Amino acid sequence: MQSTHRWIQCDLLRCDQGEWGYKPMEESMGPFYYSCPLSYLEAVPLDQYGGNAEWRETVAEHHRRRAEKRAKRTTA
């Protein structure tokens, strides 16, 4: 049986004077970005694949705050 590996990774892209560069980052590296879709967290469970629990909680909090802001706009 083959083992399955999953992780969450963000690739930062930058173009400087026509030259492209990138920085691959997985969830234990900084700088941290919190707009990661919640479905990614569900697809890569912390208890099964490991990861950064503090970062994941901050991602969840980011989405909670955004949902609250959207709810306030629709009720105003």
C-alpha cells in the first residue's frame, strides 16, 4: 500500500523587470497568509497529515471575521 502525503502550499510569484521569480511556502513557513480556503484545511486534516495548528486557527478566525463583516453589510 502506498502512503498518501498532503500539505498546503502557497507559491508567491513576482515579476521584476520582465524576470519571474517565485517562493514556494508550506504552512510552517512565513510570511503567513490567512486567506487560504477553509476547504484546503478540511482536505488536509491536521491530525492525519500534520501542519501548523496556530496558523490554521488564524485562517479560521480570518474567515469568521470576513463572514461577520459580510453579515453586517447585508443587514445594514
